[in-house]
Amino acid sequence: MSNVADIAIVGASSLVGDMLINVLEEHSYPFGQVRLVDIDDEAGERRMINGQSVRVEALSTFDFASVKLAIVAGDRDVALQHIAAIRDAGALVIDTTGLLIGQGVTVVAEVNPATLADAVQRRVVACPDSQVLQSALVLKVLDGMSPVQRVSIATYQSMSTHGKAAVEGLAMETGRLLNGQPIEKGGALAKQSAFNLQPCVSDLDEAGASREERDLVAGIGEVLGLPSLPVLANCVMVPLFYGTAQMMQVTTAEPLEAQKVINVLRRAKGIKVLDKAEAGGYPTPVTDATGSDQVWVGRVRQDAGQPNTIHLWIVSDNLRKGVALNSLMIADLLIKDYL
């Protein structure tokens, strides 16, 4: 197997691309040359990686035969247009846009790394978003204690889960409203983002589920290897710039005591527990998860009416832990074990 491999980050100017570059500055990976690629309008900029200035190259002319791996970040439409060509050029694709969720190749490195063997044959891996990742990390632990029978999740997602335009829109709207000015129409989302909650920001299917909810349900089933697991998801956009949170209810075959769940979660890889019966004894996306390499869990409690149901509050840095770290861990495993 390879000791090192050259990689490309496609969508280097996106929020995820930017976080990938930041994480590369802080962690060591078996990468040779890291090439930065983006749509032609974003090409020409330079970014620092490990003390070296790296120029962003144009996607339309980049030769993907020159790299072993390509991490695709940013816009889902760009991924749709280019993933096949990248794969045909010989590079193995790690897609972070959500385009491939539910197609049998979704991987969370800390949950189902063995799936990479099949992904290598297909030359493509789907890296899910933070909602799937943090759910799967916790559910894997609970399923190991007692088989999970049903899951209900309400997510509270920041604007960065919807891209750079949504983050910039929240900043602009907040500034205008705080200065007594009306917000402008035609923003990134259908309704006002600042000081508001939105229960749907994408097209609904015939059953009334949004794209985010469909991706979450499909991703959990795929990563856990439980495609028939009943999962109810409700995804809400909240006026935060970064971070994500979930309130999860999990029904298991046998009752699980809250303290036992806490003790097992404390020993789980990739999870940090903050659960204290005092003011501030719980994690939040901003004060605890931001900049963290862990998924944080708190408010663990057994349901009073259904003792085989456990309630949990889960938060993470959606760009860092949720996407960037997982995609880089996947790349690391691929280079060490398969390429």
C-alpha cells in the first residue's frame, strides 16, 4: 500500500474547502502534494498549506490523472457535473456534497470503515454531513448496548450547513435589522434568516420530507447497516453561523439506564460527554463544539413513560468534525490500506 499520495481538494474556496485547508494545517496526514481546485471564477487565489503558498487551479483544465484522491466540497451541482469525469480520470472521489448519500458508499470513518473496501471498487466514497455523522456515532454506541428499534431526531442547523451564501445572508440581515433597516428580498433562503427559525429550506417529496430530512434518514441507515431502521427526522434552520445540534430520542430493545449510557459514551471514540446537574452542565454548538474534534453529548435521560427510550442532546462543529475531519480520515485510511 502507498505511504503517501497526492490529493486534490475540489471546491477549495467553499466553506468546507476552507475548513479542510485549516485542518490540514493542524493535523498530519499521509499526503504528498495537496492541489487546490475550484471553478474558473475562483481560480488564481493562493492559500497557505503547511507553510507553502498553494495556488487554486481551474477545474475546467485540471488533470485529475495527476492525483490519487479528490475530495469534492462545495456545491452539489458542481459535483453532479464533474464527479464522473474525475473518477474516469483515475482519481478516487470522496464526495462531501451529499450527492451520493443513500447509494451504498456512505462512510463515517469511526463507524463503518470496512465499507471502504467496496467503495474502492466503485472509485467513490460519500462523506455524509454533520447530521448523519454525529447521529451515527451515538447510535452505534447505543446499538451495541441494546439493539436500536426506532429513532426520532430534531435537528437545529446553522446557516453554514446550507453554504456560504446562507452565512453571508444571515450576517447581512442581522446587520440591517439591528440598524433599523428592512431586509432585502431575494436572499439565499426563502424566508428571513435573522432572528427566525425555518422548518424547511429545500424541496419536499410526496411524503412532505425535505432534502435534509431524506438525506439524514438514508445516511443513518446506510452508515449503521440498518436500512430498515425507522427514523423520523425534522430539520430546522436556526440563526447561527456555525455549529449544529440535535435532540434525539432512541428506543432500544431493552431499557437503558441514563448513567450507564453516559459511562459507555465517555469511553467511545470521537465523543465527549458534558452532562452535569448544574447550570451550564450541557454542551452547546458555540461554547463547546466550535473548533472541537469531538461530538458532544449531554442531557442524557431515560423517558419517564417509556423506559426503553433514551433522550440525548448532541452538538458538533458541523464543518470541522462533521465533514472536514471525516473526509480526511477517510483519505488517510484509503491511502494506508487500499491505495
